[in-house]
Amino acid sequence: MVFIIIAVVLIGWVLLAPWFFTFRMSDNTAKQLFSQLGIPVRTANINVSGKEIHYVMVGNDSLPTLAFIHGSPSSWHAFIEYMKDAELLKHYRIIGIDRPGFGYSDFGQAMTLQEQAKHILPVFALIQNHKPVYLAGHSLGGPLLIQMAADAPQEFAGIMIISGSVDPALEPKEKWRFLMEKFPLNYMLPGSFRPSNTELVYFKKDVLNLSNEFEKIRCAVYLVHGDKDTWVPPGNVNYAVKKLVHASKIETLIFHGGTHLIPWTKKKEITQELIKMSTM
């Protein structure tokens, strides 16, 4: 009897797990929210090589573009408070993009860093308004910015890497992730945690390949980190500074006492840095 109960619970969890912890917001909810605030909003799904890329864009189409790239696991709405920020919207139209495997971009289907860049870059050709384009990425979104700016060095005027993991020597081994990637354990991971685990397994090799991409970057680079970040050590900033040999400009901002969650705990300060990025 106990065996039957355990089996039923496990089967029920496997069937229901994908619906928990999806960390996403529907387009209808997003449209209602921004419309109530009087902020112009547009949502879209585009097909890139057979894969869906979803984004939400707000603000004045005549302004430069600021694109937020979320970490893992997450989706575009991790930066919703920035996208609602009245001061930031005076300087940018803002786009939040669901990275492949998250939100409404083929949810659950993780990709390598290089594949993600290839599928996200066409979004900027679609929305281009002949104004400068800037990127801001948190955590795993940080190394993706490096890959994107290396793949399209003329596309971006500046990138801001927030708590980004870019140094192979500082990337944790996390052997347990490889175990959780195996069947049937991978089916025990709920919602966004399954594609998150997969892409972090890929990232162990991706971050090694990324070391050759820094020298291709020509735009301004802003490195923002917390000195108490235990998930992604602040030493990643020093590594990036040494590798960005052709960046037009490098600025660093280290928050004393800041953790990996600085996009939310230091929103006011980061917002000011984003505004400054558009004026330099």
C-alpha cells in the first residue's frame, strides 16, 4: 500500500511539475498592467529557425532601445519594475526578451549560449528604429551579452553586465547538475528549473568557449557587481576587464555589501547607471 501511494505521488508530481515555478507573465496581463500606467506596450512572438522568441516592448518608439536579458531561471518580467520606471522611459524604449527555454520562448527547450545569441539577435533587426541599442543582462544573461556583442559588434552602443558569470575558473563545478540532467531525475525538476539545469550544464562548456569572444567586442561595457555575491563571485569583473581589450570604454561599479540580487536591492542606483549609459 505504501509503495502504491509513493508511486501515485511521484507520477502526480512528474505530471504536474512542469506547471509550477514557470516564472512568467501572460501577454494579456502585461498589456493590462502597462496600459493602466499609460505606457505604450507591444508583445510579439517571432519565429527564428523554427524556434519561438517572445518579447514585450514598452515606451516611445523614437528613443534608443534598452533590452533586458534575464538570468536563470526567470523570464522578461524579472525586470518589470525597470520597464515601468518613468525616468528610465524618458531615455529608452525598453524591451524584455524571454531567453530560449523560458517564459514564452519555447518554454522548456534549453539552448547553449551560442544558440541563444543566434536566435535572439534577429529581434533587433525586426524592431530597429535607427537609434542606438543598449543591453543589460543579469547573471547568466551577462555572458549572453558578451556572446551577442561579439557576434554583432556593430549592433550595440553599450552593454551592462550585472552579476555576470564569465570567468571559467570561477564557475562552480556543480557535478550534481549533470546527475539531475539524467532520466528520470530531470523529470523531477519543476517548471523553469528543468531548462535552467540543462542550460547550466551546457554553460560549463559554453563559458570556456566564451573566453575567445571578449576581444571581438567594440562597444562600451559596464560591469556591475556586489562584493558579497556568493553565487557569482565578484572576481568575474576583474577577468572581464582583462579580456575586453578592444572595448571602447570599460566602467565598473561594485556595491559594498551587494549580493547576487542587486538588480532588485540596488534598483535606484542601477537605474541611474543605465540612464548615464545612454548619455555617454
